[in-house]
Amino acid sequence: MTDTLSLSPVQADLDADARVRADDRAHVFHSWSAQALIDPLPVAAGEGSTFWDYAGNAYLDFSSQLVNLNLGHQHPDLVRAIQQQAGRLATIQPSMANDVRGELARRIAGVAGDGFEKVFFTNGGADANENAVRMARLVTGRRKVLSMYRSYHGNTSTAIALTGDPRRWPNEPADGSTAKFFGPYPYRSAFHSASPEEETERALEHLEQTIVLEGASTIAAIVIETIVGTNGVLVPPPGYLAGVRALCDRFGIVYIADEVMVGFGRVGEWFAFQAFDVVPDLITFAKGVNSGYVPLGGVVISDRIAAHFDTLPFPGGLTYSGHPLACAAGVATFEVFERDGILARVRDLGARVVEPRLREIAARHTSVGDVRGRGLFWAIELVRDRETREPLVPFNASGADAAPLAAVAAACKREGVWPFTHFNRVHVAPPLIIGEDELVRGLGVIDRALSHADDFVR
């Protein structure tokens, strides 16, 4: 039980908890799960950076659900926008023009920068990546697409083939026209680099060789999460993305920036690539565009690629593309960002609060091998041995092998913080509207919870 029971906006209702749990277990088929081995938490309400279960226990949402709840739970402006739109026009097919759809597309193109005017709307990030790849293949006349081993791009057929993490394995074969390469990861360099600059140089040499050996004339696109998300919060070292851009230009390859997780303020920029002096050809987005209040994603299309479809039809579409309820929440998101200075706030909290406290945490805990991130998107990488950098748990661990990290997560939950853990890492990704006192409190809970990881250090 947490110490915030008195602050709960819901009355404890164990009967309701039992009903929700029973219906879920009997009838809901959950993602990425062995159905008989899970016990999902029934959630009764949410507000701001906090959600509550039916017993009245409060949890500070340090994962923003799936790193999508950028403006937090039940933001009144987003809720009001959806209510007003539902009262006026709940839905309309995508082949017709709609005011909020057009306004949101204009606003997104406006913040993407020069050379972007068109937006294709999808239902989420996976189909954004699917359609971006389709565009690249049609424009280049090529088929193959390259992506990183440490990546996640979605669960649809091409998106899961592009994904590097183990969720790809049981889905193979999917789209066979994909190939993988190693991206930069200075802490665990595949290239034996001694500095970020050397990592950039060697990672780009590796990518160039991959392009040559895969056949540059066969490659339509390279898809890169601007900052690798679930698979490590890997911030590209200086010059890497600019080097990718140069390789794409040299070989006539489309550069697709997957901004599904890091777009719309997560690192203090509208799009994360804007922090790295690079411009992609296609930008995929979802999640933070409207905090997931109604499913929405899309592709921001460079003028060069959009022009290809001026007189040739694009062979793709979705019944709910640019759904008015989703777009209304997206327009409201822009208004909140601009009124409340969200981007500057994220940069400030990341630099002034999160980074120094994580550095202090790293100094206190022998289990912390590395901390890295930007804005309100960070990872604490846990190890058994700082010298050898042996991970706290094995790659893709489960069951007893994953127990050390599970103990850290459980300790966070006991103190009322819902963490984001993956493999041997604890990620820090709270809503962008989180209060500074809440942020400090959550980091303090993680600090204490890491004592459980320290127990496993050799």
C-alpha cells in the first residue's frame, strides 16, 4: 500500500476490482504475454502524473504508460477537445476534408521544418512505419530496408521484420526484404571504441560496409529510431545521424526517422532529430502527438517524396486515418505545448533535475554501470560487475533469471512509483507535465529500490 490513499479520487471498491479482474482474465487476450501467467493491475482512475487502482493505491506513472502519455492522465484540455468534437462531428471518412484533420496536419508540418508540407495519418506507430517504408519503396523502385539490431518499430508485418529486439524472433519470417546493422552504443561498443567520436566513425564505417555488401542499388530505406527507445535509450553520439544522412544521399537511400517514442517533446524538441543537426526524408510519429487519448500516428513526408505521388496514386489507406476525435486531441496538444512552454520545461527538468540526480544515484550504487538520456527520457543500465560490465540479468531474461530486476520494480511499486524496466535497465520517462516535486520523489524511490540490485553485484 502507498502513502497516498487519502489523495485518491476514487473510493476503494474491492468488488469492482474483482469484477474488472475477472472479466479481464476470462475474456481479454493481452499483448506479448502467456495469458495464464499474467495478472494485470485493474486501474480505476488517473489524473496528471498519477493513476489509482481500485483499492485506492496511487502510482506515480514513471513510464507514461507506454511512453505515450506525454501530457498525463485526463488532461482537461485534451478531454474537452474530444468532447466538443464528438458533439459536433464524431467521425468522417478520410477521403473527405475535415477541419481538425487539416489543422493538425498543418501544425505538424510547421514544426517539422523546411521541406515538409504533407502528413499521412495512421492509427499508430507500427502502421506509420509500414506506410513510410511503402513510400520509400515506391519512390526508389527498390525493396530492401535496413534497421538496427537494437530497435523496435512495431508489430505489423514489415515493422516487426524491421524490429531488432527479441519480439521479432517468433514472428519470423515476416517481410524478407530487411537487413540489420549495429548502431552506436558507446557503453557496449560492438566496435571496441574508446570514445564517442571513435564510436561514430566506426559505426558509420560498419553501416557503409553493410550497405555495400547488401547491395546499395537494392536498398530503399534506412529506418532509425532517432534515440533508440525500449532497447536502451541510446542517444546517438556526435555526428552519427549526420553521417547516416550523408550515406543515404550518396547511395540514393531514403532516411526514415522513427520518432514514435521520442517525438512531441519527450527530449525537449518537437522531433528529436532536430537536436542532432540532421533532416530525414520521412518522419514517423504517434504516441505523444495526442498522448494516446484516441489512437493516432502518421508520416511527415518531405516535399520531394510527396511530389512523387502528385499524379501517381499512393496505394494505401486506413478507415480511421486522421480520425476527427484523435486530431482534435492533437490540435489541443499543440495549444497546451505552446501555452505552457512544454519543450523548454522538458529541457530544464532534464538538465537541472534528472541528469544530476541520476549521476548522484550512479555514484551511490555499485549496480549502476551507466546512465544516459536527454530531456525526460533516460536509462539506468544495471550491472553485476562494473569492470566487466556484465549485465544485471542476461539478455532477454525471464523467470528466475529476471528476478534481480523484478525485485527493483517491485520495490518501486511498493513505494507508489510505476517504473519502466526492460532487460537490465530502469528507464525514466514520466509525463512531461510532471511536477518537479513528483519528479524528485520518483527518482528518490528508484534510488532506494536500486539497493536490491546492489545485492547482486559481484
